[in-house]
Amino acid sequence: MFERAQVVGLPEVVAILDEAARWLRGRGIRQWPERFAPDLVRPAVEAGETWLVRVGDRSAATVTVDAADPIWQDRPSAARYVHRMAVRRGYGGLGTRILSWVDELARAAGCEFVRLDCVADNPGLVKYYLERGFVPRGEALVGGAPGQRRTDASHRTVVVRLERLVSAKTST
């Protein structure tokens, strides 16, 4: 079940993100910051863009879905943008379900595409998205680590931009 994260649920969102970041680092992948500062995540929660995905009574994943992303300004088509998607260990396959759900959100909003970006030096993650129908649309530099989008960061990360056409099908 998908539910909008509330500010009182911010620690839960951050815990899922931090768990995913630890798992990645344990495999030598430096994709996300070591810890997600709540102040970094809070604006998206307050804007109603961050979701918790529950399986039973447990929060199994989180995802932020935005209506705009500055690194896509050169492609002005209507789209929804996936950020900070993280799935807890033990819930394999949930990422694909989340992406399908984002397709439904995009379709309902009249959007043509679902877009996202991921760190360029994580070929496993790029492959994951390619296998789910996303098409590469070039690279971009973001401030800080992906998931941060810091404008004050001296560190920059190269990300691959990926998009998937939202089909015109309607759910039954």
C-alpha cells in the first residue's frame, strides 16, 4: 500500500534511505551519502512528494515523485520524476512494482514520461532500469551525492538520465 509520508514519519523515511545507503556502501557502491540528513528529505515530505510503501504493517520502501527536475530542462515534455527510491532488504521485486505505480501516477497526471537519474558509475543500477524499459538520455552533473541535489556542494556526481514512455493503457 502506498501512502504519503507525513512529517511525523520522516524518521521512517530517513531510516529506509540510510539502510539502503549502508547496503550499497557494503558492496563498495558510493551512490548515496553515508546518512540522509532529515532536513534534506523534509521539503519533499512537506510538499507531499514522498511516499512510504507498506507491506502489511511494515514500511518496506520509500520513493519521492516530483513534477519537475532541473536536470531535465532540455526535455520539456510532461513527466514525473523518481528520486530517492529505496527498498528494504527482504522485499525484492518491490522496486518494479513502485515504478509501475509511478507510471500510473504519471498517466493520471497526463504525463508522457517517467524519468529518473542514477549515479553513472553504478552499472548494476543502470542495467536494472534499462531492463525495466528506461532509455538513457545523457549524463548530467549534480551537486553532492545523488539524492542530495545540493547547490552548495563542492563535490559533483555524474548521473545517467533515464526515461520511460508511459503507455496509453488504462488500468482495469
